[in-house]
Amino acid sequence: MKITETSQAEKYYQALLNKDPAYIGIFYVCVKTTSVFCIATCRARKPKFENVEFYTSYKEALEFGYRPCKICKPTENAHQAPSQVEHAISLVRDNPKEKITDYVLKQNGISSKSVRRWFNKHYGITFHQFQRMYRINNAVHELKSGKRVTDSALDGGYDSLSGFGYTYKKLLGVSPINTDKVILIDRLTTPIGPMFVCASDIGVCLLEFVDRKMLETEFKDLQRLLKAKIIAGENSHIAQARQELAEYFSGSRKTFSVALDTPGTNFQRTVWKSLQHIPYGTTSTYQQQALSMDKASAIRAVASANGSNRVSIIVPCHRVIGKNGDLLGYGGGLERKRWLLEHEVHNNALQLTAFRYAPGGG
């Protein structure tokens, strides 16, 4: 929403001048003279009041043609966990078998209230639910490797076997002796907004922007198709995806090698595979995609399957455009689709220029 009330705009402008961190993610200041937008703490030279406008969402800033500032990186830093939250998460990850209580947080100089508020806003769960998921995830791996339920429960900090069994079944829907498949979920930031990444033991099964409208439906479908529950955690596939995405956004990676686990019909999987054959920095149409699959009459079915893709960027459905060259629907929003296409074309051009001027480059 654009801020139209003068008094509110003046308040935000003063926060910008003061570089007030309390306003990070509350507003995005768009500079008319440079067409960039920033967060409250940006270190760049401050524009005049008459040259700025304020929005409450970075998506709106993108939609109105503004580009993310290269200094403050608003789409990344506005949603990045504050240092206290990062510290709390590190305590959980470094001590997966211990319960990180409010007292432990206080001993580490962390405000439990701030941590709870951040988790409720950005994950939709409490901090203690988050760490219970991590502890149960650790137990899942131990049980799969042959460890006894009793040993896993007591080593995991549970006072009783019944307490461990109750928590385990509440989160996963099965008892510890019937250990089933789980889907891990983690959060990462990108230059065009935060994303959720999910992975099974086989590979990445979801990569979506956290504000995608159909995200809850995708979570439900994924759990049903894989017969697994989604819990917070990280495995090697998530770590690899995080690294490869960082390289993609930096312009140093064109293709992805991380393993995927994409449940769907045979036709859907064929369509998703064809998306991965569209070269970096180029585009295709639904018709061209259908022809490449020898399914010339299945254009609408191909379009529908593209829309069902749950692994954005890695399975590049953003490279499919309309027959007339128009951008078509994209779960992450058309401005993000435009950004991704321009990002790839730009990096292709830079690499071509570098080749031309390299020794022996012609």
C-alpha cells in the first residue's frame, strides 16, 4: 500500500534520516530520481522529501518499476532474521538435543519476546515449536539409523518415553516405531524476496516465495503426495540448494545440479523436465514447449502443468512467455518473472563481452 497521508510519510522520512532499524520491513522508500527503493537503514545519500514515496510492501515497489538498492539490498535484509533471532536459531542447530528455554535465551542476551514475535510473523509458529521440530528431525535420523526409541528419547532431552512419543506422533502423525518419511523446510533470502525451500531424503521438492498465494495448498499437496509431514530442519539437499541459488543470483551459475523430488503425474514430470531444457537467458512459449515434447495439441495441458511446478527458478518456469512476447502468470508475481529474465539476459551479455575481450576471444 502506498502511504498517502503526509504525516505518516514525514514520520517515515525522519526514520530514514535517522537510519532507524525499528522500521526495517515496515516501509520501503522509493526514490523517484533514481528509480531505486531502500529500507530504513540504507547508508546511501538521503534524497529530498519531495523526491520520495513510501510503500508498505517491496512487491508494490517492484510493480511500480523501482529496482532494489544495491547498497542496502532491501528484499534480502528487510526479511533477514535480526541478530538475536539468528543467535537463537544457532543455539537450536548447534544443540539439537537440548531444550532452549527462555532462561537460556536470557543468559545469552536474547529477548525471548522478540524471538517469539519474529517466528510468529515469519514462520507462523512459535520458537518452541520450531525447536521441537528440530529435535524430532534429529530423532527421525537416529531411528532410521537403528537407534532404539528409548535411547533417542532420553538423549533428546525428554523426561519420559511417553512425552517423546506424544510429541513425535503429534508432529509426524505416526509413532516413533513407525518412523515415516519427513519433509524438511527452511527459509532463505534472495535479491527479490525470501523463499521457503523443502527437501526430502531424495531431493528438493519445493522452492517458493513466502508470499505466494497458493503456498498453503502446495504444502498440503506435497505432504499428501509424498505421504510425509513438513517439519523445520535442514539436510544436504537444502544446503546445496542454498549455495547454488546464491551462485545463480550472483551471476556465476547457469544450471543447477541439486537433486529433486517432484511428485506428480507422468505428464507433469515430463513437462517439468522440458522446462529444465530451456537454456539460461532464453525464453520459450507453451506452444514451443508442447512441440518439443511431441505434444502439439496439448498446449493448455502444458500450461497447466507449468503452473503446478513447485520448484521455481531451479525448474525455470519463468522462462515461458506468451506467444506474442507478453509475460504470463507466475506464482511469484510478474515483476519477479521480469527480474529473473532480465538477470539472465544481463549475465549472458556480460559473459559474452568478457569472452570477446579475453586473450584469444576473437
